Amino acid sequence: MNIEIAEDTSYTFTYTKTDSGAVPGTITTATLRILGPTGSVYQASTAMTIASPNATKAINFATDPTDLTYSRDRNYQVEYTIDGSVYREFFDLVRVPFSNRVVDQDLINENRLMLDGVAEQSGVASSGTTLTLVDLGQSESDDHWNGGQITILPLTDTGVVIERLVTDYVKSTGTITFTPAATAVTTERYFIRRSYKAMTDAAADRVREDILSQGNPAYLLIDSTQVKRLIVLKTLESYFQQMRSAEGDKYDLQFKYYETEYKRQLAAIPLIIDIDDSGGIDSEEEKGQAFMSVAVSR
């Protein structure tokens, strides 16, 4: 699926180099240029900022065109030249990008079985800094806790409880890295909960694809919260598909339920589509969406 970027905003394009699969690579030279839907050059080749394994370049779509003016359209092309090799990806400039509004608690509220599969753990750190905890008692795979929340409790009754975002977890060293920094070395008792953000993002991409297959890109939805329920259902379908181990076990039954329910609701939910991309529902669009009693605007 194309990247969706809001018009007249700044967006940072990032190219990440990997060598031998998932091993981070080193970048020596990196440039970027942007082509329009018809192949015209909108951004001439320009150097990217290198911090291996990443190369980045911010483009301001309101003020940065080389010769042409950006406008809402599909199938712009960003072309990366990395150490002599060329890589391309497509993006769309849109009024309001399709967004994933689902948070972890939405999934847990829908089905408490989301807390299975090592969703929560607790322990006491053996050492730490203002940005890390070390606990070799954790045994989950690398990155299992990434994006989740860690709650750090003091060993003494100070009343100070710290909640932080987990940015990295390394199994071999038991190191949990978090942000922002704490005010003191952290060797306290803690609780940690995993995040389903990557899973809900993947589900949102699938919902976006399914809406496009019905004839209209998802960014034309007048309110993307309309599909929040669909993203929840698709996430749960994917989660229980991964968890099941035998036909008819409890996870398999949940998978089949959410698979069926997603298909049913995808067909049944009336999507309010701004077909002409005007920012509102006009009379002609309303005729085709009889469930609407009044015009809606963002």
C-alpha cells in the first residue's frame, strides 16, 4: 500500500539499510528525489542525512517543490539512491490520511483472552540506570515488550510510581530500555505489559486494502473512526490465528468467530465516503448514502 501523507505538511522519508537479512547495514552515500504521478520531477536529487543504518530527508510539501507545485494526488514516487543502488516506493498526498485509532485497551475490553500469551509480567530488577532495568528472570524473545508500558514501583514506601514507554527489550541481557528517563537509578520492583500496536497497525493496513477493493481509497472516509471496529475485529482475528494450536481449541474458536464477524461487518457497516474529496458530503454523495440524515464535514 502507498504511504499516505497529509498535504501541505512536512514528512520525513526514511530508508533503512539491512545487510544479510535483518543485520543493520552501513550507508556511505544517500540521495532522494521525488517524481509526480506522470513522471515529472518534483524534487531534484538531494542529499539525505545519514545515521547508519538509516538515511533520512524531510520534505515540506507546502514549500519545497523544485519546479512544480504539489497537490492532492495518488502515486507520487520517492526514489532513493543508496550507495549507487536505486530503490523506489509510492505515496499519496491526501487531505487527511487514514489513521489507526485503536489502542491496546480497546482489544482487552473486547476480549480478555488478549492477556494470554505473556501479555503481562512482573519482577524485581537486579540493576538499572535512569533509562534501563535489568532482569534476567524475563525469558520472552527479543523485542517482545517493545512499545509496551513498564510501571516501576519503589521498594520503599515513597509513593513514587513511574510509568514509561518501553523502547527495547534484549533477552540475552534481560535489559528493558524505556523513555523518558527516570530521575534515579532504577533497581525496583516493576510490572510490564506488551503492546499490540504493531498488530493493530497491520490490521489497519488490511482494512485499508479491503476498503480500497470496494472502490474508494480509505482516506476519503469522512471520519476514519467509522472503521475502528473493523480494525479491532481484524486484530483479534490475527491474534487468535497465531495463538491457536489445534482445530477446535479455544483460540481456534475465537479465530473463526472474528474471521466471520470481520467479513460480516465489513459488508454491513455503511461507510461515509467523500467521493469528490471536497472535505464534506454533498447532496449527490448523500443520495448514494441514504443512511445519512445530515451532511457531515471534518
